Amino acid sequence: MRLALITPSFSRDHPLCVDLCRSIDTYLADDIEHVLIVPEADKALFAPLAGPRRRIMTDEEVLPTTLWKLPLPTRIGIPGVWHKRIRTLYLTPKLRVTRGWLVQQVVKMSAHRVSDAEGFVFVDSDIAFVRPFGTDTFVRDGKLRFLYEPDCIYQWVDQYTRWQDVACDLLGIDRFPFANDNYIGAGICWRRDRLAEVRDRIEATAGRPYHEVLLGQTSFAEYVIYGTYCRHVIKGDTGHYETPRSFCLGDWVFDTSDPSGYSAFVNGLADDHVAVLIQSTNEWPTERRRAAIDAIRQNAGLAA
């Protein structure tokens, strides 16, 4: 199966993306293309990251419609006292305001406009690889990995329930009780053919292009939509193999503000982890992130 790594990013995450690209260049064993997707205004900033196995595309090239970014500050506050990040907002052709993180989800749903690969692996900017990886990391016996964690969501249940309800509505199936299942994680994999079916289903249900439908939502989760389609619409062979394990050690399950929690995190790399996620929302300085990743590698006995 031919794969593509896809990373939506933007200027604020550029330092993280630099480290991600460096780690991919170091550890990627196979000839898998990596595509960065950034706003047109940020393309020059990211251009030096292009290479033999990496292309830079823009949101404007990928999205099937035109959006207008609203001229808002990126943060407000009093220096040294407090600050608040301001989320990016866009205006749609329907004169609706939509948030940047929803636009990034529509970009992922439009992955067929990014690459003709058979499988897509979505790798966010705040991930760094720490071990060699390749096609075998994501494909087993011709099937692409599919993150499915049953009966595990007991925080933010209301939010997950709303996402599941939206997924059911978009896919044209009856809503069903939330079973605490999870499809959201770092490094999610989708099949090209299944994703095309999801888009077609959304359009058939709504009678409108999928991007118009999605940009008209106030909230949705792209991974929940895809996961719901695979497990509750197909209900059979999807071309995926299910696993409850991520290939990435994530910081979100640790209280890294506490010394014992931080220690558990930097000692938490399992044998099947090839990457580390430190969420960009933590706003750690670059050097602190790099120090944590170095500590994880050292504690796991990996070569410098």
C-alpha cells in the first residue's frame, strides 16, 4: 500500500514542524512522501522544509472553496502578566464565520486533493519521531491501521457525544447511545477509498458538497466521522485492522506540571512507540520540548 504523511500546519507551529520534519528525515525508512499544508501567507516560511520526499501545499490549493481569514491578533494580554491565544477565524462564501481548527479538519477530509496515495497518515506538527518507521508501522497484511479504543472515554463525555451525534447526522444514520469509544489520537490513518465514501455519503445525505456541509457546522470531529462510518455504516471489512494502541507516546495522559507526572512521561516510551507527542497547546519553549524528547530517547536506551 502506498502511503503519504500529511501535516496541516501554520506559522505559529513552525518551530515544531521544523523538528517534526527533521525527525522524519532521520527515521523514515521507506519512500513515503510527506506533504505539509499551510496557509498561502505562510508558504515562504515553510518553503525551506521542502525536499526530495516533502512537498509544500497551501490550504487554498487543497480546499475546494475560498475562505477569507479575518484580521485578528494571534494573542492578547499584558506582557509578563497574562495572555490569551486568539483562534484563527475565517469567513466562508456563505458569510458564516468558522474556526481555523475546523478548516484544518476539512483540509484532512480533502486529502484526495493532496496526494494520490492509497492511504493517508495524519501527523500533526507537535509530533516528533524517535525510532525508525516505515510502511510496516502502519500496514499489516495489506490492511491499514485504525485506532479504535472501546469503552475508554469517561471525561468530556458530553463533547464526544455531540461529536458522535453530528457524525450520525452527517452520515444519515440514526443516532445511538454513546458507548465511550474513541477514534481520536495522534497519527490517525485513513484509506483513500473509505474517505471518498465518507465524502459521498455526506453529500448524498445533505444534497450539498461535503465542504459546504462541514464548514456549516459549529463543531465536529473528522476522526469521529470516519470512525463512525467504518464501524457503524460499513460494519464489515473496511480494509483496516483495528488496534487500541497508538504508535505515539502522548503527553495528554500525564500531568507533566507535576515532577512525578513528568517523570512518568519521559519514562513512558513503549516498545511499539515510534514517536512522541507534546501538545502545542502546552506552549512549552522549543528547548524544553527538545530536552523532554532527548530524555525520552535516553531513558528508552535509544542512540543519540
